[in-house]
Amino acid sequence: AKQLLFKNPNEPPMVFHWFPFIGSTITYGMDPPKFFQENRAKFGDVFTFILLGKKTTVAVGPAGNDFILNGKLKDVNAEEIYTVLTTPVFGRDVVYDCPNAKLMEQKKFMKIALTTEAFRSYVPIIAGEVQSYFKRDPDFKGKSGIVDIPKKMAEITIFTASHALQGSAIRRKFDESLAALYHDLDMGFTPINFMLHWAPLPWNRKRDHAQRTVAKIYMDTIKERRAKGDADKELDIMKHLMNSSYKNGTPVPDHEVAHMMIALLMAGQHSSSSTGSWIMLRLAQNPRIVEELYQEQVKALGADLPPLAYEDLAKLPLNQAVVKETLRLHAPIHSIMRAVKQPMPVPGTKYVIPTTHTLLAAPGVSASDPSYFPNPGVWDPHRWQSDSVNAPTIVRNVVEEEEKVDYGYGLVSKGVASPYLPFGAGRHRCIGEHFANVQLQTIVAEIVRLFKLSNVDGGNTIIGTDYASLFSRPLEPAKIRWERRA
Ligand code: HEM
């Protein structure tokens, strides 16, 4: 009773709201970064708000990121939050539909397949897909034009990722049935499904049908390949997963291989495609940078611009910085959630977070904090050069190797001190970072070879962000002007 009458002094301050269940859901949902910034100014780095009836505690800044993302397994839990969304989409027994220890092993299987050798073969595949896309797409006929770029980047992302990660046979199926099926699967990834994932809504029925159909396509392929035995010479991710065994000796079952194949493609699709769109919009706003990128390639690779190879990407620091800087300002994952399993004292404060709360990390807050990034609102890829006026103030922590730890899928940086964590940190850190970088850098390099970009109105309009989907992305239409290079 006492708890009902008096606010627990050990709980963080609560954001004011009028309505019990709704709480701050609307103000948060419309613009999460603004919501975090305003409440941080009021309350400091740790505060609580009501999200769909649930007390949700935000902890920001490098310490907040560390508190949540490196939380101990007995204290924090991701699968309880995410499983309602991901299990119907990926399928059973993978990622969040299994204990964390199993996910760690699955991440190891998936990560081992993403080797330097694999990346060497991916760059020509990705470059080839980009070239053929612009040759055949009717919106890129002629010398110049205007396009709504997010639709284009979504297609380029799925064609390049499926071809590289899943092979040419699966890629060909995207021209037939797979694109539509993945589109239906994607309908499962909306905020409304957090509440209505179980409901017999039309899009959920479509989602479930699509999941079964896609999984069957992969399982049939797996069966065929197993039947071929040694005659199947291809060494790709599917083959790698097919030949993997858990630590207890159990080989990975076919349905888990199939579901991991879906997860690999779906995990990166939104993040990479949204980032790709933001890159194009930012470049259109900064035609000068497009020219610098072009000249960078001419200088580093030669005026005849030979076919792009994996090793070339390292010779193009501005090309890399364009991706890095875009992820600083437009990280597609604005909120990372965890269930609280034990009361958790927040280091350096009097707060203890009870098990009735959800924790929310928002690494984007420190990535746009002026105490780490001078002129944080300015998109400036040159800031990643140490002599730039906008260089991060704690370059050492951002750029240098950080403390690393092995959660079961290889060493990952803990991100304890870094204000820049677009790929997360700790146990659940992204395994697709390197792939996403290779994919995006190759796409940018190829596009810069083909086109000059500019804003439709010639000015530098800034497109707003759409937070209504689970991954933030540009509000549509988001048009840019392209002009074919002579
Ligand atoms: C996890 C971001 C691309 C596969 C994560 C997390 C973030 C993230 C922030 C941590 C989530 C959490 O802690 O709850 C991104 C961004 C990408 C990207 C910004 C592109 C720009 C990819 C790609 C793949 C991928 C291309 C696959 C090839 C995964 C997987 C996890 C993950 C398997 C692990 C989930 C877990 O352990 O709970 N990603 N990602 N991501 N990502 Fe990515």
C-alpha cells in the first residue's frame, strides 16, 4: 500500500503524462530522439516513461549504453521483448525463440561465414547487381531524372544482400516469387505487431503463409544439397550452416538452417536500406562531396576506374566516412529494449530499476551529443579525419581499439566508453556490421561512378525521419535528382 501512495525514491524520475496506459507513447513514438533529448535535459541520463502501459526506463550516454547493453544475463533479457515480432518472421528455434546460449552459438555460425575471403567474392557480386539495376530500371533511363530514392535503395539492398549472402540460385528466385514473399514477411515487422502479433489479421495470415513458403524453399534447397553430398562444391553460408554442430554435438537441424537464412536477410534489410537512402539524400544535399568521392576513386584506383575489389574499399577513406557519418546521424535502430530480470542498481546513482520495468538504450543520443561531436547536427564525413574541426572530442575512444569480450561468438567491443554505437554493443551486438559496411561502401562507390546527385529544388532541404516503423527511415517521398556522368 505504501508503494501505491508514495513514489519509490529509488526509482528514476517519471516523465509527466495525462493518460494512464498511453502515457508518453505518442510523444515518444513521433520523434524518439527529440523525446530523449528533452527529457534528458530535464531529468539527466536516467528517466522513466510509460510506453503502452509499461514503465520504460531510458539510460543514455556511454554509461547508460554500458549499463543496458552489457547487462548480465541474469539481469537483462532481449528475447522476452523481441520474440513476438521476430519468431513469426524468422521461424522457430532461432535467434529469440531459443535460450540466449543457443543464440550465441548461432551468431558464431553466422559470423564465421562472413570471412574476408567471403567478402572478396561479395564485392564484385554487389557491384554487378548495382550496375545491372541501373541499366534495367526504367526510372534511370536517359541523361537525368528525379527518383523517390527509398524505394530504389530497398530493391538494391535486397538484390545485393540476397545474391551475396544466399547465392545466385536464391537471387534468381527473387525475380519470381521471393520478392513478394519477403514483402509479406516484412509486414510482421511493424510496431502494431508488438501488441497484435497473435491476431488473425490479414497481414499476419499473409506473414505466416510467407514464412512457411520461404522456409520451405530453403529446406528443399538444403535437402537437394545434402543429397548431392560431395558433388555440391559451393562453400556459401547455407553450406556452412548445414555443416555446423552445436557444442553438445547436435548438428544444426534443417529448419534452423532455413530460419537462420531468413534471419540473416531480414536482420539487415531495413537497417541497410534505410542507411543507403540517407546516404543518397545527404549526398544529394552535398554535391561537392559526390565530386570528392569521385576524385578519391580516380586518385586511388586510376582514371579508368577498374572493377571494384574488396581491397579497394580500404583505399577510399572518404567513401568509408560517408557511411560512418550517416550512421552517426541516422542510426536506423533508435531504441534497444531489454526486460529486467533482477532489481538493477544503476552505478553512480541512487536508482534501482525494478523487474516491472523495461530498459531502453538509445546510443543515438550520445552520437549526437555536442560534448563528443562538435556541431553534432552537421553531416560532415570529414569529421572522421583527426585534423578536422569537427573531429570527435574523444577520438581515442571512438577510433581506437576498445576493451573486448567474448560472449560466445568471437571478440566484440564492449562499447563501454564509446559514444558511437550504431551496431550496438555486448552480447547482442550486430554480426552484420562488416557486411553492411562492405555492401553500403560498394553501392556508394558504384553510384558515384555513374551519377552526379543533387537536391530536387537545388537547395539543401532536409528530409524528415519516419519513426512509425520499427526502424527509422526517411519520410517519403524523398526525391533526389540524378544526372548521368559524361
Ligand atoms: C544486432 C544494427 C545490419 C544481423 C544488431 C544490433 C544493432 C544492429 C543496433 C543490436 C540489437 C540489440 O542489441 O538488441 C545494424 C545496422 C545495420 C545492421 C545499423 C546496417 C547498417 C545487419 C546485417 C545483418 C545483421 C546486414 C546480417 C547479415 C544482426 C544480428 C544481430 C544484430 C544477427 C544480433 C541480434 C542479437 O544478438 O540479439 N544490429 N545492423 N545486421 N544484427 Fe545488425
